[in-house]
Amino acid sequence: MGKNNAIGVFDSGLGGLSAVRVLKKILPDEKIIYFGDTGRVPYGTRSPEIITKYALDDMNFLSSFGLKAALVACGTVSSVALGALREAFDIPITGVVEASAKKACEISKNKRIALLATPATVKNAAHERYINENFDGFSVMGVGCPMFVPLVENAYVSRDCKVTRMIADEYISKLYDFAPDCIILGCTHYPIIRDIILDSARKIISEDISIVDSGEEAAHEIKRFLERENLLSDEKGGSVEYYVSDEVYGFCESASLFLGETISDVRKIDITSYHYTDNN
Amino acid sequence: MGKNNAIGVFDSGLGGLSAVRVLKKILPDEKIIYFGDTGRVPYGTRSPEIITKYALDDMNFLSSFGLKAALVACGTVSSVALGALREAFDIPITGVVEASAKKACEISKNKRIALLATPATVKNAAHERYINENFDGFSVMGVGCPMFVPLVENAYVSRDCKVTRMIADEYISKLYDFAPDCIILGCTHYPIIRDIILDSARKIISEDISIVDSGEEAAHEIKRFLERENLLSDEKGGSVEYYVSDEVYGFCESASLFLGETISDVRKIDITSYHYTDNN
């Protein structure tokens, strides 16, 4: 694939836009194609089989653009289905697990790392496996946070929102005995409520705690990959095209929360018509 | 169709089980086939187009059992897609809108009826249309409650659960000026938190307020239909078969909350292989 091909990014819905925001900032001359599977969100409370099936469809759609690289900006898919995606598609694919796990190991001093993520991601334990295989002496504790995605998607995100603070306290309390000094936000929705999570962690665990944003780390990983492979765009001025699998209107309304800017050029596609089969 | 054919019931996920519970009680000798589209839940925050598409698939699956009647135990589908279902399938189909709207008009003295439902159901305003066409002088106010389904699906359901109480207070407060004396629970998930909703309504609106459970009313409507058409089963001892579109395990775990009993005989199907087309 050539330098000026696009980078594909997908997520179950809106969350991946937090990674797009970073990509746009650090790679302003790249062409980005984003797909949000809003017709089938959420993924994180579903089974590995269904998540893998949906992820293959999503990448099948994105691959039609002829990508030079793809970012799976969904913690759940990165944990559960990255292997299946890499096997099925001849595209360099980066997930959000490895870069964030590596970063957490660099930052943590007491070598106790917490993972806040969807139930599917926690159950899969991909972060723990990666850390055990690549670093010594770390322990990882995952806490499934099934309410965070609906809270974020329904805009319960202001720092003083009592409901989200109570739910955050409930999840963070499970980490009290483990006493981590670093928390990975393993779902790309969570950076939107980063302040609430950090407030809760400082109150319940320790003032001295760091947060790793997995979407942000993965965006930096993509940049390093393009530099290494000499695949950075040599055209000036990047662009982002947005595609979703449910109505455009609702997506545009919420997207600004994640992107920090309003968008209007979003197109709807029928994701079931990109159903992936081995014969593709 | 014969007397001893099954009654089909479907919902986006677990909620419809609250209607199955009533059906089993009032029609103990019927054979019931339940389908919960757990692989694509929730429906209520999606667009009418996607909801209709999913509902046609769901009924397409159920129709393969040769039904004598079907109950759409999903407020969202009943509001948005009942017409499309009745056009596509030659089966008597009952939704949850009409029976609950009728019941609310019988009960309400001040003729102000509130509807708590998913955003898609509220936007569609099917209850209001039905009431305006069939009753005089009633007004209806709908409040979209997008957090209730995730709260119920994640078991935030005990009467003293602070988070659910706060969210309920937020939604019920929107009804303060309207001052209804009757509230329709327009989504079959909501009966699970009926006590919380009632506590909130008594506190914020009035001690003298009634709740109408749309799944329950629809179950009674089905019974009246079978009696009228002489279609009641003449065999003794009913049964329920459960089908879902994601993993069986999670469904069994949560189902007891809705059914008041544990179940184990649940089968998983691939709902995408029942994709409905006009040529079916």
C-alpha cells in the first residue's frame, strides 16, 4: 500500500472518536476513514463469538478503501478479536491493548496496574497476557464497568454528575485492596469521563495515581509504525470521512463530545451488506 | 392455524420475559416460543429504519414455528414497526401499545397520561396517536428514559438502589408540571423497577398515581384474542422454549429476574441467517 492511502479506524460506536482526535493532532496530513457500528453498539457486553463476527464485518467494510494501516479503536475488539482480524485481512492492524499495556508498565512504580474496561475485555484478559509475556513482576487487576458506555453515550459526563460519580466510586472501590498506582482506561469511551475516574481514584485509592488512555497510546503507536515503515503521507492537509451503521443525525450530535469539534459529513452504510465470510 | 400451535413472543433482549411471566400465569396450557435478540439489544436508542429491519428478522425467525398468534413484547418495536410486521406476516400480531393505552384511559381520572419509554418509542408517539383516535379529551406526555434499559440489564434494580432512584427522579421530574395521574410503562424492562418508579412518582407528582404495565396488558389482550377466535389450546400443560441471538449463559443468569424462576433450556440461533426480504 502507498504512503497516501488512508488509515482506517473503527469502533462499536462513538468511543473511537477519542482516538481520531489524537490521530488528527499528531498526524494532521493523513487521510482517515472512520467507521462506527452504531447500529449494533454496544459490543462490550456481548460474547466473543458475536464480537468477532461484528469486527470482521467492520474491517471488511474499511478494507474496501485500500488502507495502509488500521486502528481498532475499540478496547473490546482489540482484546477479543485482534487475532481473527489479523488472520483475515492483509493490512497492518493496531489495537489499543499493547500500546497502553506497555505505557502502563513504563509508568507504574509499584507494579500494580488496574484495567477499567468492558466486561468482555476484562474477561478476555489480553492486557494481562501481554504484560506477563513482555514484562517481569507486574500484576494486573481488571474491573468490568458495564455502565460507563451507556452513561457516556447518554451524556452523563460532566465532572460533577452525581450518578456517574457514584458508579465510578462503585467500580474504583473494587481496586481498594489491590492499590494500583496506574489505571488503564481500556475502553475508548472512558477518556470522556477521565476526570470523574481520576477524582474517584484519588479519593478512594491514592493521590498518586496515573491514568493511561488506550486510544491515545494506540494513536501514537500508529504514528511510530508509519514512520518506521516510511509510510507517512507526503501530501499536505489531512481529512476524515465518517461512516456509521445507524442514523447520521444522532451520531453528529454526540460526536462533538469526543472530537472537540462539530462534524456534518457523515454517511450511513448497511453494515450487514459487508458480511465477512472466509471466501471474501 | 390450529388451536395447538404456539404463541410467539419476541423482544430486543430480556424485557419481554416480564410479559412471558404473565402469559404463563393466565394461559398455563399454551406453548410459547420466546426470542430475545440479545446479540443486537438495545433497540430503543436506534433509528426507526434499523428497528424495523431487526424486527422483521425476529418475526421471520418466530414465524418458522407456525404460530397461531404473536406478541411483540417490546415497546420500541410495537411503536415503530408493528405496521411493517403486520404487512409482512400473515399472523395475528399484538403489540404492547394499544392494550396499555386503552387501560390507561380507563383508569385516568384527570385525563393526563404519562408515558415512560425508550427515546425511539417516545419519538414515535404511537400511544398518543392511538389515544387521540379512540378517546376524547386525553393528553399524553412522553418521557424518554434511555438509562433504564442498561440499569435493568446490569441489575441496578433493588428498591433502595441510589443510582436508579436518582435517574428515576430525573425522568419523573419532567412530568411535574404535566401532573399525570397514570403512568404507562412503555418498555417491558421497566416493570422490574416498578417500585422505584412508583416511589419517585408518589414523591414528585402525587400520592394518587397509577402504573400501567404494557407487557401485562398485552398478555391479557392475547388471551382475549384467543378466546374470541376460539384458539385456546385444548392440550393440558404448557411449555416455553427460549431462543437468543447471543450466548445462552448470560441470558439464563439474568432471566430469573424477569421470570421469577430459573431457566436452563435456552438455545442460541444466528439471527442474521433469518434476514427478512420481501421475497421470503
